[in-house]
Amino acid sequence: MSTRFRFVTLGLVVGLIIINYIDRSAVSYAVEPLEQAFGITTAQYGIISSVFSIGYMVAAFVSGPLVDRYGTRRVLLTAIALFSVTTALIPVAGSFAGLLVIRLLLGIGESPAFPAATRTVSRWLPVRERGVALALCGGVAVSGSLLISGPLLTWLTDLVGWRGMFWTLALIGVVWAMFAVVLLRDLPEESSRVNDAERALIAEGQESDSASGRSSVRWRPLLTNRNLWVVAGGYFAWGFMFWGFMYWLPSFLSNAYGLSVEEAGSFSIAPWACGIVGALVGGYVVDRVYRRTPRIRTRFAVMGVALLLAGCSLIPLAIAPTLTVALISISLGVGFGFITGGIWWVAAIDAAPDQPGSAAGFADAAFASSGIVAPSVMGFIVAGTGSFTSGFVVMAGLAVAGALLMLLVPREPAPAAAPANAAAGERA
């Protein structure tokens, strides 16, 4: 009888991503105390949010090759040590400059999560199980963390203060590391908790061109991969919407509708709940569509339609909506956007199955670059106009542009890149 330890490994990765996103979003629930304690302005808060993504983008591009070269366990344990320490240092940063440095280091520490998740899924799960698994990592874990972060972080702030909130999050990272030391391994054959039947099941479901061990990155095929560039472009478009709402949704609800921080946190639940639904739907749909039409372009078609719907959903935000209309519009935009949540990583593996960590790092760097642009653009728009409207227009426009890119540009890989074992199911 086969063991199922691959799902424990997947659970560890999902847990890390949840911690990761709660940590990075925590600053959006401490805007006022940070402004009062360190004398920063609204525009400077946007810059602080962006500098996180600068560190994240640069390190994501590098962390993919590091994960492929040294394995997920070593890289992730180092990463969580760094981002737990930097989270704990936020309350004692002392100044705008101190926050910039700490947020930069936090971005570096959090960057290996998705390259590591992608490599873990590609090495620990057979092809037929990857669509939903990556939807859990890239969609459910992300939207789920943001769903609970509002109530959780406001509750922690009331319980232990805003400084204690950051210190509690750092402690949670330490607890995860303790579990990872005991349970996390790079490959199934390295774990004593995986029996021969489960190892055989995993091995039978691997692509013929995916090496099981660690390897050095090969840059030329990575940087000239057309489909990987399409993934990166589309991910940037979705990322602008995602980062914009992640950092500015509580402030938008507070400023536009006079809600308290606690009320804004409660109202923020709806969009991220829709994100969970969207991510699950995306994982199911992309696998089902691919089974019926086994072409790589089907994945891009699903992502393109989802981005188009996400962009169109934001149109009501440009015409002074009521709180109810705004929440429905944002929730639909986030929900449709999160349909793509796990498919980016599936598409990255499709594009470069022999370098899954590096391909994921490339895509994640594009996503992070939107995180540099979006918070600052939104911050300057709000500071300059006193309104979020222009920012929402930019979000919608980029989503539509990304949709067109996904629908019109991708191409099928060369026949040699097709799965050798058709019985193993779809490539994912």
C-alpha cells in the first residue's frame, strides 16, 4: 500500500506560503502607527511597500537557480530564518531609512517560496496531481492568507499591540522551521517516510525531460523561451492588481467610506474569499480542459479569459461606487484574477520542465516587479489626487493587456518537449 507523504510535503510548502503572505501584508495593517512612530508620509509608505518587491524581484530571479542547484530544504530554511528576523525588526526600525532596509531584506528572505514550491511539486507529485497542487500553492494559500490576515492581524494588534503583532509573526516562522527540519526533504528518495510504492507512483508520473536531481541553471534556453516571457508578462499584469489591493485595500476602504481599521479588515475578507474560490476553480478547470485538449495553449487560454474578466470587473470602481458595489467589483476582480493563481507555475513547468525552479524564479521576478510599481503608483496617485480612481483604471487596463498577450502570443513547444508517457496524464 502506498504512503501519502507527498501531501505532507505539499502541506509544508503551503504553510510556508501562508506565513510568507501574512508577514508581507502585516505592514498594511500598521500604516498609522508606523507613520506616527517613525514620521513617514503616505507617499513614503508606498515606497516602503515597493522596496520590498525590489529585494523580492532580484532575489527571486536568483533563488530559482539556487533551488535547482542546492535543493528546496536548504534554501527554504535559510530564507525563513532571514524573513523571521527581519519581521521581528520592523517595530524597532527607528526611521524611514531603517524601514527601507528591513523591507528590502524581508523581500529577499521571502523570494524563494514559489520557486521552491514549483520544484517541490514537480519532484514530489505525478503530473496528474499538479494542477490542483499548484493552485493550492499559488492561489489558495495566497488568497487564504490574505483572507485571514485582516481579522488575525487586527486581533493580534488589539491583543499584544502593533509591535507584538510583528514579533508573534516572527515566532510563527520559527515554529515552521522546526517542523521543516524534521519533515522536509528535497526528493522522495531522500525521505524515510516514503515507501517504495509511493516512490514508484511519483516516478511513473514524471516527465521524461525532468531531471530528478539538482542541476546548474542553463541561462540561454531559459532567457530565449517565448512561452516563459508570455507567462512573465501576464503575471506582471495580474500582479499589479494583486499588489495594489494587497497594500492599499484597507486604506481605500477607510478613506473612501470612513471605515475603522477593524471594519476595513473585516470588509477585506470578501475579495480574498473570492480569491480562494477562483484559485480552486482555476486548478480544476485547467486540468480538465487540458485532458480534453492536450495543448499548452489551453493553459494560456484559461489565464487570458480570467484576466480579461478580472479587468472588466473593475470598471464600476471608476464611477464613484457605493461600498457594496465597490466590494462586489473588487471581489469579482480578485476572484477572476486568482483563477490564474496556480496556473502560472504549471505554465512555468510546461515551458522549462528540466529547470522548474529557475523557470518559476523567472516568472516570480516578473510578478515581483509589478509589486515594485503598483504600491508606489497607487501611493503617488492617492497623494496627488486624493482618490484611488486612476489607480483602478491602470489596474483594469493592464489586466486587459495581459489577457491579450496570453490569448494571442503563446505557441506550442517543439515535439521533442512533449510528454513521452501519454498514460501519465497531462503535463503540469
